[in-house]
Amino acid sequence: MTAKKKPVTRTKKVIDLDSYSALDAYCIAINEYFKSLRRAGFSETHAFWLIGDRDAYPDWILPTLPNKIDSQPYEDDDED
């Protein structure tokens, strides 16, 4: 009789988005989006096409970026 093998335990890496920069979080979201498209059955070409089209992204997939343009006052010096 052969010896039984130990069951393999696999752990998933937990991503803490608070420790990453905004660029890191953006890249992680794009990578996860691509992998989920491939798991869903999309070809590599179609997955790349969907990633390239920002209008096709769901609202919740990418972290929200602060809108720094609207918070800064606009000064126009040419009114003189």
C-alpha cells in the first residue's frame, strides 16, 4: 500500500490597497480585470481591446482618483 500524500493548502495573497500608491492600485485593478475577462472566456485580443477602452470599464472597477483640477481656483491674468 502506498503512503497517502498530504493535502496541499493554498493561500491567496491579500492586497491591501491602502499601502499602494494610486498608480499601483490602478495597475492592480487593470490586471485583475484582464484575468477575469480571460476566465470569463474572452480571447486575449478581445480582453486587450476591452482594457484599452476606458468607457467599457464598470464604475466600480478602478479606484476613484481625486479631481485636483476642480479644487484649485482658476486665476486668469489676461483680464487687464
